[in-house]
Amino acid sequence: MKQAFFSFILSLFLLSWSQVRAAKEVFAHVIVGNVNAFAVADWEGDIDLAKASLIDGFVLNIAAKDTNNGPSLDAAFQAANNKQFKLFFSFDYLAEGPWPKEQVIQLLQKFGNDTAYFKQGTQPFASTFEGPANSADWTDIKAQTGAFFVPDWSSISAADAVATGVVDGLFSFNAWPDGPTNISTAPDQTFRDALGTGKVYIMPVAPWFFTNLPGFNKNWLWRGDELWDDRWQQVLDFKPDFVEILTWNDYGESHYIGPLNDKEFGLFASANAPFNYADKMAHDGWRKFLPFYIDAFKSGTQPQVTEESAVAYYRPNPALACQNGGTTGNNKDFGQTELPPDQLVEDKVFYSALLNSPAEVSVSIGGNVQNGTFSKTPAGGGQAGVYQGSVGFKNSTGEVVVTVTRGGQTVAEVKGGPGISTQCASGIENWNAFCGSS
Ligand SMILES: *[C@@H]1O[C@H](CO)[C@@H](O)[C@H](O)[C@H]1NC(C)=O
Ligand SMILES: *[C@@H]1O[C@H](CO)[C@@H](O)[C@H](O)[C@H]1NC(C)=O
Ligand SMILES: *[C@@H]1O[C@H](CO)[C@@H](O)[C@H](O)[C@H]1NC(C)=O
Ligand SMILES: *[C@@H]1O[C@H](CO)[C@@H](O)[C@H](O)[C@H]1NC(C)=O
């Protein structure tokens, strides 16, 4: 009896130790189907950028039946080993239909022991994009691979997902607001409530959403104005076990934070997009504050601001300049009220600055200069941290320059993106955004 008690206490200790030890990683979701043309060096280049942002690893979204998975995964694991980076699988049950159970087992047996494969304690992490109808498969998959199973089954409730009895945690794909409301952590709380204390929660963070891919029957946007910095603050307040950034390279849904890469734009043709809406719409600026946010998330305290810097993002076309391309704001398939897209997005230049103390900001659009304000100041009330604000386009077109100054001295400047224009590519609105940084 006494012995059983002690071994119970010991296993509790080991369990909590392994969870504490492994928790707080930040991952970015990678669409492997977009990187068929990647050699090891391409993976290494992206891994270098991710590591510079303090991202710990990539979650590899793989579609069943994709014959390029084999070579892509070999290249990815070689690069991750070379760079001491982590990877784990997200089995996509929607893109090409459900994964056959045996193939999931084979892939986890082949890669699960790899040094670069991310593990919870000794268990290889495994996630999904959807697939709750196949939940029963995971009893055998877990028995044969020892997987630590954290699916995204956002199409069912967190409580129903937990009730399947096979999950060790859950990932939510709910990273965008039901506009015009602001993003909130109420959906995240439903996961926390359902999971209790023994299971892990991966919280999603995304910068933007716009897709127009007729070949996949997708054409909607979700509100991204002010989303990125607000959501990171929610991460710091909510303190999930892990964070997953949506995404690194999903150009088709405009929520990439990785670099633009011609090798990855094949889907615009294969899914009959009316044009390549990622072209010139770099999102690199959304990585600028990641070292600050991720350090704060992991340490639980606000790090020093070592470099004052600024980020700015904006759509390249005023919302009513051109035809809307049939895009809806929101999507009724998610139980949302659809609105004309121009009612959900704001014709504004959004900017944020990571500062040690207050500063001034001005925005030039084609030489028309407006003095801006920072309507949001650092959470917690201190002087150091992220300041946010925006100014309207006010019908100005042309090059955008955002300048942060203090006492007449320039602190940070963002420029170099495409100018705002009433001439739209292919004659329809590009609802994607450019995001640059100083
Ligand atoms: C992975 O490692 C575990 C423990 O070291 C071992 O039991 C298992 O057989 C290995 N799996 C493969 C596929 O090598
Ligand atoms: C969103 O938040 C801003 C403040 O950041 C507030 O002014 C606005 O009213 C909110 N919008 C909605 C729809 O709640
Ligand atoms: C903007 O601010 C600068 C100083 O920060 C001031 O000289 C200028 O007059 C202001 N412009 C407007 C339009 O308020
Ligand atoms: C922009 O132009 C439109 C059409 O000419 C006009 O109705 C509107 O008032 C202008 N908006 C601003 C902020 O100047």
C-alpha cells in the first residue's frame, strides 16, 4: 500500500516534470504540399529564419496520398537535424481525405525516433488537421507508436473531442475573430475547461486570412486588422502549454509569416486563383516582434527591449476601389454572418512599435503626412513594450512610410512595401496585406 502510494506520487512527479520540461514551445504550421520543390538548403533557409524568431519547430501538415511526402520529409528531417530544430506531424484528414491508419503508423515509426522529431518526454508528438470521424484509429496508432496525440478537431467541440478518450491534448484552429468583433480567448477557454489540468492545449495565433481559390471552393476573408499584436497579448495573458502559429507558408490563405518564395506558388495555378495574391505581399514584418513575444511567453516576464523597432501592415487597395472578386467577409459554413468584405476590413495603415518609452508616429501615404497616435499602450501599464495604432488611407494613394520619432529623432521607420493603389491586380481587390518592419 505504502509502496503503491509512493510510486503513484513518483509517477505524478515524473508526469508533471516531463510536462513542465517540454511545455511552452512555439511552433509554426508548414504546408508540406507547398514545398515539393524544396531541397535541404531551402528548408535550412526557412529554419534559420524561424530560429532567429525564437520559433522552436515546424508542424508539418501532410496530406494523405501526396506522393511528394516521402522526399519532402526526408529533406525536412535532414535540414532539421543539421540545424537542431524540431518537427512533428499534423496529419491532414481533409485535403485528400482521411489518412489510412497503417500509413500513420508507418510514418510515426519511421520518423518518431528521429532526434529532430518533437517529443513530450519520450513520446513523439502527433497532431491532425481535422479527422474526428477517424478518432477510433488512434487507439491502435498510439499503442503501436507511443504517440502523444494532440489533434485539431475544431469542427467538433473541445468537450466532444476529449470525450473520444484518445487525446492527450488539443489544438484549436480558431485563430480569427467572427468579425466585426475582436479576437477573444473565450474559445480557448472552452478548450482549457474541457482539457482540465492533465492534458495540454496548443493555442493558435495568426496574422491574417484571405483566400480566393475557386478550385477548392474557397473565397472569403476574416478580419485581420489589429489581430497579430492583440492575439500575442492574449497568449501572454492566457499562458497556454504551447503556441502554434498559423502559418509559416500557407500563401493560399494569406496567413504565412515565412518569406515569399516563387517555389511555393504553384497552388495559385492548380487551384485556379484569379491571380497570385501573395505576389509582393511580404509578411516578414510579422516576425519582427516574435523574439520579444516568445521570450515573454516562455519566461513569464517581459524581456528587455534591446532594439526599438516598428512594424506596419496595410492592404494595397482601398476596399471600394475595384470589384470584390466575390469574396465574402466571414463564412456561413462556420456559423457566421457573412458581410460584404468592405464592411469587415478598414482602409487603414496599422502600425505597432516596440519601444522603451512613449514616442510619436507619423504616416506618409504618397507624400500626404498624417500624425498618428498609439491608441494601445503596453499591457501592464509600463512604458516599455508594444504600442499600437492606425491611420486611415483618407483617399491617399502611393508609397507608405511609417516613422516613429522621439524628440525629433527617428527611432524606427517602415517603408519599401507596395504603394496603395486604386488599380487592382487583375482588376479585382487584393484582400491580402503587406507587412513590413524597420
Ligand atoms: C523507437 O525507440 C523506442 C525506444 O527507444 C523503441 O522501443 C522503438 O522500437 C523505436 N522505434 C523504431 C521504429 O525504431
Ligand atoms: C474592438 O476593440 C477596440 C479597442 O481595441 C474597440 O474600440 C472596439 O469597439 C472593439 N470592437 C468590437 C466590435 O467590440
Ligand atoms: C505633426 O507633428 C509635428 C511634430 O511632431 C508637427 O510639427 C506638425 O505640425 C504636426 N502636423 C499636424 C498636421 O498636426
Ligand atoms: C474619399 O473620396 C470619396 C469619393 O470621392 C468621398 O466621398 C470621401 O468623403 C473621401 N474620404 C475622405 C476621408 O476624404
